[in-house]
Amino acid sequence: MLNILQSDVISTIEVALELQPGALTKESRADEFEQWDSLGVLGVLVALDKLFDGKVGKISEMAAVESVEEILIVLRQHSLID
Amino acid sequence: MSSNPKIFKAQKLKGKTLAFRDVTVDDANFIFSLRMDSKKGRHLSQTSPDIRDQITWIENYTNNDGEAYFIIENSEGLALGTIRIYDAQGDSFCWGSWILKDNAPISTAIESTLMMYSYAFEHLKFKKAHLDIRKDHHQVRKFHEFCGAWYVGETELNDLYEYNIEKFIELQKQTNMYLPESIVVER
């Protein structure tokens, strides 16, 4: 475990998408944000991969996530967050 | 001394969920409709409002070497967009004409980019890419920066970026889930 909190994950996604701090919640979905489109998803992925020290790029389920909740679930399943 | 790489057309490239198919004149309507879309077309070079010009352009493309223009399809053969590799300069190439339909799956941008770079770097053996990105296309600029491209200058209309195979290898590691296997190329 890298001791990274759920709030760190959400902040990282906000920065990658150039959203205001607090713009995202656990319930936020990609289709609710213009920035989180098929181009924006790369930023989210690269930022999370850096946050988790290169471990996210190997998780096949990450290709299908379309919400903050789904990202958190996948990260939990892979023991990257509590 | 080895000669510079060249851009070859391919009948088909197969990725994980996508395939690229070489453009034919039968695709003129699809390409025309994408390029005439006011939202998508504003970041592209100007398109003639006459579809016959599109057909002529594709006929010329078909009869000439030096570029590869693909329809991006899903696994059922449904057209999702276009992508083009062109302008070989030494060991560098350019890519563009990248348009995706609004209802394309969210993964299409990343997988199609990885497939295109895989074809250019691993199969055609280019080492670098040069990119012209419209200054007003912030999302695309950010996308290229996340891929690892770096700013090298500007023209009146475009920001100029460069990219190389080392950055692509780094990107492949970060996005492995989108294209875990090598692409299959059908000449």
C-alpha cells in the first residue's frame, strides 16, 4: 500500500482535468464534465499512474472506468488505496 | 548508411478493440460528414463544401504514396473516425486528420493514438514525430502533452510540438491496458 488517500486520487483527477478543487465528488461521472472526454481520460490515467508509481498502467479494468467511484473501486481491488 | 523510413499504406491495422482500415472513395460521405461538422471541423484545415472535392482528394490519395489515411472502426466494423500519417521528413512523420464521432467509446482516442504511433514507430521505423496543433484547440494540445510531446515553436495558426519513440515507450507503459499486445498489420 502506498498510503495514498481517496482524497488524493480525487484531487489528482481534478488537476489532470483542470477542474477547480472540490469540483469532483465520489459520485462524479465523466459524462458530467466537458473536460473528461475521450481526450481528457488520458490525462487522468497518466496522472494516476504517476501518483501510484507506475502501477495503474498495468490495470486492465482502468480502460473501462467512467466515474470517480469506478476508479476508486478498481484502485481498491488492486490494493492501491484503503 | 540506412535510408530514411517511408510511410506505407496498410489494408488494415488491428488493435485491442479497434481496427484501422485504409480509406477508399466509398468513405467519402463519412469523412465529409465528419469534416463538415461545425464543432469538429473548426480545428482542421478548411474542407471544400463540395463532396466531389473529397472524392477527388481520396482518389489522389489512393494513387500516391507517402501517406496512410485510415478509417477507425470498432470490432464490428462500425466507423468511429479517421486518422492520417503523412509528411515524412527524414526520420520524422506528422499525423492528423484525427476526428472521432461523438458517440465513439471514451477509450477510442487513446487506443487509436497508441495504434498510430505503434504503426509509425514499430512498423515503419520512424524515430520522431512533428505535430502542428491549432492554437485554439486546448484539449488536443493537453492530450499531446500528456502523451509526452513537447513544445518547440509556433506559426500564426499552430503550436508546433515534437515527439519521439522514447516518449512513446513511456506512454505505452502508462496506458498498457488500452493496447496490451502489438498491433497486427495487413499490407
